[in-house]
Amino acid sequence: MSFADLGLSPKLLEAISKAGYENPTPIQKEAIPPALEGRDVLGIAQTGTGKTAGFTLPMIDRLAKGRAKARMPRSLVLAPTRELAAQVSENFEKYGINHKLSMALLIGGVSFGDQDAKLTRGVDVLIATPGRLLDHFERGRLLLNGIEVMVVDEADRMLDMGFIPDIEKIFKLTPITRQTLFFSATMPAEIQRITDQFLHNPVRVEVAKPATTADTITQRIVKMPAKDDKLKRNALRELLRGEDVKNGIIFCNRKSTVDIVAKSLQKHGFNARPIHGDLAQAFRMETLDKFRNDEIQFLVASDVAARGLDIPAVSHVFNYDVPIHADDYVHRIGRTGRAGRKGAAMMLVTGADGKYYDAILKTIGASEIETLDFTEFFDANPVNDTRRRKGDERKDNKGARRKKKRDDDKTAKRVGSSDEQPDVAQPDVAQARDKQPDADNAQPARRKRSDGKKKASRRRESAPDPVVGLGDHVPAFITRAVERC
Ligand code: AMP
């Protein structure tokens, strides 16, 4: 079956061939025809299956006729993260090259003013994260009763992040006559409830069983002899130096670990950069762009980057930490081996990870994952040595740890999150920040406090010697005679 058989317009077929696609992927084959007929579609598909084009292409065809009115977008795509939303907008640009559709991207970390100006001019396609969309709506800058098509992308991720109440609210703000295209990699009960409530007689399209890994990915693990961060970083470097490693994403469970690993790799001469939810949006976007353009070889990432990011041709995924949620393993390694390409995934497993590792095996339906023989490496890097060094380091690191705790506290204040939490549930940090009016005031408040402290110490410097007890001086009221009654 070719794209022409799906019923897409010649203008779209031209854009598709320009994108270099020869044949539709399974989800495209199954979702595009009913979507073109105006039916609701429930797509159960992971990223990497071509689902974005699966909803973008029929939307463009539908929106080709008609004009947008001010503040009344004609279609809406909801995505859980800013990166994913930005990616969807890139897809619209790519496939809509022969159409004059106006588009606005409502995501956190970007000025309201620019977004508002676009809405005023009228948009055919509105792509948004739920929080930012509702912010605009609640400010009265947006009407959703002109929505003809609504897409919910990565619904299970929305669920993980607590966006379901927002999604329900948004559904209720759009006309009941809208067409809904709804995508999720898995169908937990809560998602099923939403689709039962808001989709009308949908065509159900399922292309891969939930939590399956692509056959094109070679999975391997390294069994670490101890839970030792230094040894893990050494082992990681050894893996990164592998012959066939073109580029890769290194996943860590915590934002603080992402920072440490990225810094360590940079120190050892690797072209690596961190990406996680606490980093500024501009930095995250720049990092992703550079990674896509091969200007950066390794991305050290938290799970924020695990889902939904379309980074073509990643040769390797490295799990520096065993993910706590087995599903995250599937999403992480899904960054490689995409669209039929070959990929490799490697994971460092310590004795302490046993429970999580077992859960991963269960999820992927395997009894074991091939173990890389690292004995020579461990012989050359004995754990005991490392432990002894660790003892020395402990002393040296006390100050560093205290400083890190101070920094972490500051970071937590800045975005209302904690590094003690895995970076899985807060992709649109600006959203959190937007909802925290105090965040921007944190700095002046700290400044005030530290000014106060300085003043106090200056006062101490200029004050006379402090009085301990009463000293030689006895105040007059104490020596005054007291009349007895
Ligand atoms: P997605 O699942 O939408 O994130 O898409 C995954 C990757 O597949 C993206 O890099 C797309 O550009 C690519 N892709 C989408 N449709 C096709 C197709 N029909 N043929 C080849 N690659 C495709």
C-alpha cells in the first residue's frame, strides 16, 4: 500500500515524498483513512511508529479548506512535554509545506505576549501543553469552541504527569462535534475511562503491544561488582569508547546524577551535554538541536527526554541507572533502533538493582539480557581500590556534598521540585514555574536575607563589647530601695 492509496491530496503526497518517505508505516495505513473520513481514532502506538504523521497528515487535509478566526483555533494538538509539542509543530511545517496553515505553539518557557499575538491573528493549528493552554484560556485570550479536530498525543504520559484533569477540562471546552484523534502507548483504566467518555465510536488502531521493545535493538547489560558511582562512570566511559558507538543517550534516574555524569564525561574529553527538567528551556532546545545536527555526540538525560523525542539515528542508548519503572526501560531504549534501523542498548546493573532489573525482564518478556564480559575491565579497576579511594574521597567530598545540598535546595526552590525525586513527572517545568508566582521572587528574597545578615554582622563589628550578664555595671532600678508594705 502506498501513500496515494490512503486518499491523501496531491499536495500532501508531494510533501511526503519530499520528506523521503516511500511507504506508510502500519499506524499510518490504519489511522489515516478513517481520520480522513472524519472518524474518531484511538491509536495505541508508541513513538517511533510514525504516529505523528498518522494524525498530522489527515489534519492538514481537513484544514486545507476554511479560515481561522481571531482567538478561535480550528484544531488543537495536546502534547505532554514542550519538546514533544515542538516536535509536532516541526511535523506540521514539514508536511504542510504546500499549505498556508497558520500555527501557534503554546508551551511554557516562552513569552505569553508572542503566543498571544499569534492567537489574535487566528490560527489553524494550535499545539500546546495542557497547563499553558489553560493559562491562556483562563486569561480570556482563547476560545476553544471553534475546534474541529482535537489530538491528544501520548495520553499515558499525560496520566503519569497528572494532566488527566486538565485534559478532561479541555475536552469539555471544545465542541462535542469535534473529531478526536487520541494516541497512547498503553491503555490503563484511567485512559480507557477518558476515551469511553470523550471519543465517539472510535476506530481502534493498535500497532504494537504495550511495552514491547523493537526487534532491531540489541540489548546488553554489564553486571557491576558493586554499587560504586566512580566505577560506574569508569565503566560507562569504556562503553562509550566502543567501536560502533556513533552517538548515544545516557539515561540516569535523577537530575543530580545527570549533571554529575555529564560533567564527568566532559572532563574526560567526551562531547556530552546534560538535559533534564530543571535546565532552562532555551538550553534544552539548543542541546537537542545540536544533538540532532551531530554537534553533540552524547546526551546525558533524565526520563524527560525518554519519551516522545524524535531524534533520528541514535546508535546507542546507555542506561547508567536501571530505571525504577520497567516501562521507562522500554521508552528509554526506544530512542534507538527506530523506523527499522539497528540500535544497541546497554545498561549498568548493580546488585542493588535486582528488583528493578527483574521487573524489566518481566515487562519485556525475557528471562535474561545478554551480559557483556567486563571481567578484564574490573580486574584493571578493582572495586576494593575504588572503595579505599572512596574512603579518602568521603573526607574531601564532605564540603562538596554540603555545597551540593545548598545548590540542590536552591534548585528545588527555583522550580518547586526536588532532586531527590526522579525526573519523570515534570517535563514542562516552566508550567510549574508559571503556576508559582513566587519563583521569580526567590532571588530578591534571598538577596534581602543576605543583605540583612551583612547588616547584622556590620552592626556587630561596630558595637561595643558585648555585655555578659550585668558585668560591673548594675542598672539603677536594681539598687533602688523597695518600700515594704
Ligand atoms: P514518530 O513515531 O511520529 O515519532 O516518528 C518516528 C520517525 O519515523 C520520525 O523520524 C519520522 O520522521 C519517521 N517516519 C514517519 N513516517 C515515516 C514513513 N512513512 N517512512 C519512514 N519514516 C517515517
